[in-house]
Amino acid sequence: MNCKKSVLIFLFLILLNTVVAQEETLPIEEQTSAVDEIQSSNESNETEHILETAEEAEEILFINFIPKEFKLGDAQFSIQVQNNKNETIKNIIAFVSGKGFSTYEVTPVDSLEPKEKGYILINGNFKESGLVNLTVKINQKTFDQGVNVLGESEDDLKRAEVLLKQQEEKKKELAEISSKLETLKQNYSDLENKLAEKEKEGYEVKDANLGDLKKYLRETQASILGEHLEQARINLGLATEELNTAGNKIEALKKLPKIKRFREYAIIFSTLAGSIITFFALYELLKKKSSQVATTIGSIKEKTEDKEELRSQQQAEQQEIKKEEAEKEIAKEEVKEEKKEEKKKVKRKKIKKHK
């Protein structure tokens, strides 16, 4: 127990010295600046919270429908949606119906991060030509979308040939974008590893966040999947630009000043010391509790044994009383029998005298 107390006192003294050394080393201006940063951060967080609470937005936004012109028969199109909530939404599915149209396969969006866009893929069949009004239902919300279905007329057949060529060109360009995207993904992985190494070496990495780059890569992939060529070009361009920016930021990273690194280590150490102190305090509390429980159980056991002993004594006394009462009854019966015998003897004597 003395050893444990010594360890606790030692940890407390080290923690106290660390805090004092930190306060003495930091200039007053830097401490004031740190306080201002914390206050500014708190005010910013409160403002964002108020804006988020005040905003009453739809859960899912219907962004786009691609394409809007089809041939008779089998068709595939994509519905672009956006998560307008401040939390991740999973398994976003769409139900599409319309005159002469039937759906036979739906590929939902597995998940969307806040403000992220994605594509729901629909495979179906058009049996009637002309302008068709489709009804799209997503998460209890209903949207209308008009599409043009080409028929068998000469103009429609020519338009169908043009449409087929456009689709072939689109698929070719989407394949090229997909190839470039794979290269960007590999570069992104390399940047992640490089950033992790920089952080281990003591560089300040908070300004080299890769979150935006990851977002653009995901949206480029979604645009390719939804065959939205224009959006895929835009997202690929944004991803490429963000990759270059992030690379330059990582290259320009500087090592943390010793005082900041010391502060971080002090925070880590104080957290560890606090955990150890909490562990010992919890251990002592549990030890006391277990001792109290053992004492309580012992006292309960003693009381139970006393009760059992008292009960046994009472039973023995009751049995003794019953035994005495039984003996008295037997004695009474014997006296009665003796009296009867005496009476019989007296009668016999009288009968003899009379004879």
C-alpha cells in the first residue's frame, strides 16, 4: 500500500512540475493568443450550431436525371441525389413508375456523407414512345421527371442513330476519365503515407488536410458510375487541382517548435497520469467495497447461525416439554389402572365374604 501511495505522489509531482514549467516557458503574448483562439473557436462552433439548428432542409435533394432521351425497349438512367443532412445517410433507393415504363433493376447508393452527391442507377423498359412523365419516389419524397422516348418514325430513327453515337463517345471519354481517376487514387494513397510519416517526424500537419481531395475522388467515381460526363469532368478537374494543392502543402510543412511539441507531450503525459491515478483510485474503492461486502456477508452469516442455534434450542425445549407432558399422561394412566385394580380386589373380597 505504501508503494502505491508513493507512485501516486510521484506522478502528481511530475504533473505539477510539467504544468508549472509550461506556464513559465510560454510568453504572455502566446498564452493570450491561445486563449483568444479557444474563445474564437467556441464562438464559431456556437454560430455553426445555431445555423444548423435553424436550417430546416429536406433530407434528400433531387439534383439531376441523366439522360432524358431514350429509345424504345431497354434503357438505363441515373438519378443524381445529394445528402442535405448533417449526418451520413445509408441505402438510398428510388422507385420509378410511369405510363409504359417498368423497372426491373435498381442499384441504390450505399451511403452519402453530409452534402455529398451520388447516383442511383435504374434499369427498365419503355414500351410506349413520345413524352412520358415519370414519377420518382426517394425516401418518402416524390418528384416528377419528363423524358422523351423515340419511336419508329423516320425522324426518331435518325435521332436514335445520333443518340447511339453520342452514347459511344460518352462511354469512351468516361473510360479515359476512369483511367485518370485510378492514377489520382494512387497519388492520394502516396500523399496519405507521406503525411503520416511527416506527422511521426514531428511536423505540424493540421493545415495539410486530405478531406476535400477524398471528397472529389468519391464524387468523380460516382459521376462515372452515373454516366454524367460533364460532372465527371468537373470533379476530375477539382480532384487534380486539390491533389496538387495538398502536395504543395505537405512539401511546405514545418516541424513543430519544441515548446509546442513539449506541450503536446505534456498533455499526453497528463492524460496518461490521470488514467493511472483514476485506476488506482478505482482499485482502492473496489477494495474498500469488497471489504465492506465481506464484512456484511460475515455479519449476516453470524446472525443466520445465531438464529439457527436459537431455533434449535427452542425446538429442543419444545420436545422436552412434550416429553414431560407425555410422561405425566402415562403416570396418570398408571394411577387410574391401579385404582381400577384396587376396586376389583375390594369387590372380590366382598363376594367371598358373602359366600
